[in-house]
Amino acid sequence: MAKSDDLARIIIGCKNGDAQCFSQLVDMFANRCYGYFYRLTGNHDISDELLSELFVKLVEKIGSYKGGSFESWLFKISSNIFNDHLRSKQRRKKLLEVQKKQLKAQITEPKKSDNEHIDKLQRQLKRLDMDTRELIMLRFYSQLSFKEIAQVRSEPLGTTLAKMHRGLKKLREFMGGLML
């Protein structure tokens, strides 16, 4: 990850329409944003599509970035794109059908993996409601602070903390108390 001065320079270049700066920004954040989308959707194609949409939005909206945590700003856009995706009736229906089939297959035919605990965690995350799963992904996969998550979700910090506490408690129950 680049230093904050480098990031500030890159953002200024993006605001001035410098294609190389946009390329650097994509290189800096593509993996984390893709991972965020993939953890929420479990689908490579949808994650690729959402990531592409994110960087198109980034080009369109970079002028609206007024300072503060760039990561919070970027993940707020990511969260909005994901929520828009879910609101799309056709895509939402398809996503829910795919997740239902995956969950059913996982319950009837457990995966055999070198790391069964990670497989179990992934299955149990899918059992959480989408809002809670997104909250946990923002915190642990995207590595945002609670304050940044509250900003991304446009909710009070206390609400974010309470939701996180309840979500992790539920995940612990699902996992049988393992490692959380």
C-alpha cells in the first residue's frame, strides 16, 4: 500500500484526468475490492462485474472526493454498488438461487479440504443475513476501522459496534465456538 502522500498525489492526478494515476489507483485497490465483492457474492463473474462497475464509478466520482479516508470513501461506493446489485430483481433472484443451491450442497455433501475450518467459516458466513455478512467483511476482510465502517454505512458508531457484536456472536454459535 502506498504512503498517504503517494496516495494523495495519485488522487490529485486522477482528478486531473491522468490515466496513469487511475491505473495506479486500480493497482492499489483492485485486489481488496475484488475480495470484498467475492466474499459477499461467492461468484467470480459477479465480482468481476461489480469491480469493473466500481472503477467506472471511481472515474466518474473522483471529483467528489473531498479528503478524509480514501478507503472509507471507496468502500462506501463499493457498498452502494453491491446494494444496487442486490436491488436488481433479476440479479438478486439469480444470486439467491445460487446461494441456496450452494448451501444445500454444502449441508448434504461437506467439502473435504486441507483446511476444513476455513471451509466451515465460509459456509457459516453464508448463513448470516447479507447485512451482517457485509459488516463482517468490511471489518475483517477489507480491514476498515469501526469508525470507517460506520461512515460507509451512514450509521452511528454505536449501531455499527452493536451489529458487529451480535453478528460475531451469531457466527460463534454457528461455528460451535471455534476460533472467534
